[in-house]
Amino acid sequence: SEAATAMAEGSPAPVLHPKLQPLAFMLGTWRGEGEGGFPTINSFCYGEEIKFWHVGKPVIAYTQKTWKAASGEPMHAESGYFRPTGEGSLEAVIAQSTGLAEVQKGTYDSENQTLELRSALVGNAAKVVEIRRSFKVEGDELRYTVEMGTHTHQVQRHLQAVLKKV
Ligand code: HEM
């Protein structure tokens, strides 16, 4: 039927699942710039696009891609799913283009529009033992930081970025 075809093609826009209501502030396409560093590497600037969307189920789909600020050349990319697991709690699974896999667990605060995640599992990583991610939405701006701990270095900032809703 026409309705089935429309559903399969992802339109009309599905109704937001009630469990996602408190996380709706994350939804959308965001674009901006970030900077990266770590004691062991040269710091760098990058462009980034992030998409958070839903299909009517109680899970947010996530995809991200980055590029070199100077040349536009592709850099790191990743994608996954964010799932609320209870009031104020959520988990995420993220697959990185480098082959690394993460399971993240943490909390959200709808009032302050923040997410705080810490890795429960980091798989297939040569150096990384822990990853922490935090997000904050304020107006049309999404800010995040990524911290990591490696075999040789304590958990500290690797990335920070500011993106605007597009
Ligand atoms: C380096 C992990 C995201 C760009 C590194 C290193 C690790 C790492 C372990 C090597 C550090 C060392 O040698 O001591 C991660 C993790 C990420 C992440 C776990 C996400 C959670 C990103 C993103 C970008 C990026 C989004 C680009 C926008 C770089 C660059 C280097 C680097 C340019 C230095 C050169 C290189 O080793 O390739 N990252 N990274 N990383 N990362 Fe990331």
C-alpha cells in the first residue's frame, strides 16, 4: 500500500515515543567545529556533523562524521544508538570508524539538557581503556567533550566541540 511504502521510506514523520520525550532536546542535525588534543599528539581542528533521529521506537539513532578544518578531508566517523533505560538514565552503543566499539552508560537531565556517559565497555582498542562523553544543549547550540584514558595516560580531554542546529 501507499502507507506501507511511505513508512518504509521513513515518511510521514513518526510520532515521538513517550520514552524519548525527555531526550528530545538532542534530536536534529548539528554542524560545527571542534578541537582535539592529548599529551601524546599534536592538537588539531576539525569540522563535524552530528545527526540524532528516531523512527517512533524508544531509541535514538546517532551518526557523526568529521573532516579536517583546513582541507575538508574526511577524518573520524562513528554511529550508534542511544537508549533511555529508566528515569534519567540511558545507555549508548557506538561503533567507531577506527574499529573501536563502545558501550556507554550514564544519566541525562532534561531540565539542563545534559547527558553524561562513561564507558562500561571499550572493545577492540589498541590504546584506549576508558571513554567519557558529555553533551549539553543550550538554545540552538550543542556542546560536547570526549575524555579518554589510555594504557599510558589518565582520563583527560581528547575532544571538545560546539555545533549549531541546522
Ligand atoms: C589520536 C582515540 C575521536 C582525531 C588518538 C589516539 C587515540 C584516540 C587512542 C592516539 C593517542 C596516542 O597515541 O597516545 C579516540 C577515541 C575517540 C576519538 C576513543 C572517540 C571517542 C577522534 C575524532 C577525531 C580524532 C572525532 C577527529 C575529529 C585524532 C587525531 C589523532 C588522534 C588527529 C592524532 C593522530 C593519530 O594518531 O591519528 N585518538 N579518538 N579522534 N585522534 Fe582520536
